[in-house]
Amino acid sequence: MCGRYALTSPPEALAKLFAAIGALPNFPRRYNAAPSQALPIVRRTPRPGRELALARWGLIPSWSKGPDSRFSMINARAETVAEKPAYRGAFRHRPCLVPANGFFEWQAAKGGKQPYYFSLKSGEPFAFAGLWEHWIGAGGDEIESFTIIVTDANDCVAPVHQRMPVILHMQDHARWLGEDDAPTRERLALLRPLPADEMQCWPVSKKVNSPANDSPDLLEAEADLLGP
DNA sequence: CCAGACGTTGTT
DNA sequence: GTCTGG
DNA sequence: CCAGACGTTGTT
DNA sequence: GTCTGG
């Protein structure tokens, strides 16, 4: 699963890395991004090209009566995303990249849950596979939202949690976004766990538990819990 | 036909 | 909107 | 994902 | 326990 992540690269760096063109939205460095918040995604523009845009984390299906949290879906299962009513249309027509520098998972243990931070060994920002949606309310209000696709944990994440977000390799971004017109099965084939040897992980402070905390120290390793 | 759902996770 | 269940 | 709330009335 | 808010 994935219910919290970090995005510390600035808009200019992300636009360059993910080949987004046009006006850049403004957003601060985030060390503890949480559902319901406005966060950047990368998606296709009506013309050929990609753009960086802000959207609310928690996909609101277009048929939903409102931005009700019961229909605000923060994760979609890779195994069923192409068929589920809430995601099928977005899977075909509204894929997106969700830029991140790392993500958190919680390990259930005696005495409470211990959070861990996961990132790439390369230290580079990366993209989760996501879907976005455009919701228009009865009063004409509009919300753009997104969800992050999840799959089985790899051997890096498995000791902490059984599920993890899908992280795409740079060379697969175009296919996920549908820019090469690949058939559905080839887009689905991208929704696999990233190889474990490309990732690193360490325990972090429980300060990350509260979404109100959002500071650089949340990403620092908690020395007490590192191995001998 | 209409009504109701439409999602994920873990349960130490 | 679209599918499943009754 | 976790934290925190979880209620009613009448009031300008 | 269960729901909402961030």
C-alpha cells in the first residue's frame, strides 16, 4: 500500500526529468505528503506532450456525488485496475505519473507501528504509476484527483509490508502514458514490483505518523533501530 | 425492471 | 457511468 | 497511511 | 468501533 510519500525535488527539476512542458505549478518540498492534499502529477496534454499539474490525492470517480472520502480512493490494485468500475475508464484514458523521492510504509509490531522510508539507491526522483480523474459537481465545482497503483511487495519492502506502490522505470513512462499506443496487456505488464536491488530502506521517527509534521528530519534514519 | 455498489489494507 | 444482485 | 473526532440548540 | 480530515 502507499498512504504517505515524500517529494522534495522542485517543479523545475521534475519538469526536466519527466519532460513536462508549459506552465509549472508551484508547490513546496514535501517530506510527508498525505491523502486529500494537492500534489503534482505528470499527464499527457491534449496536444502531443506532457504537463505538470496539481491534483488531489484520492481519486474521485466522475460519477461520485461529491468529494466524499468513501469514494476517495488513494490506491488501486494493479491486478484489477483495468476492470474495476471505479478505475477502468481512467486506466484507459487518464494514466499519469506521480513524482516522488520516496515513500513510507508501516510495519505492525508490538508496541505500535514502526514507519520506514523507501527510496531508490540511485537517489533519483522517480514516478509511481497513477490514474487521474476530473470530477464536476452539481454546483459546477471541479476537482482533479489521482490515485497510486499498488502491487505485491518486492524483497526490499516485504519485511515491512505486503504491498507496495508501482514504481516505473524511466524508459517505461511513455508506454504507461499511452504515448506509444501499446495494447492494454503491455501497459498492464508494467505494473510489477520494482526489482528490490534498486531500492534502499531505513526506519524513521514516528513523527511521520502525524500528517501535521512535514520537515526534512522525517526522512532521516532512526539510529536506535538500525541493525547491529 | 430498479437498487445499490463502485476501494484498500491488516487484523501486532 | 456501469455493473451486479435481487 | 495515521490522528482525531465522535453532539445539540439557538444565536446576528 | 467507525468515520472524517490531512
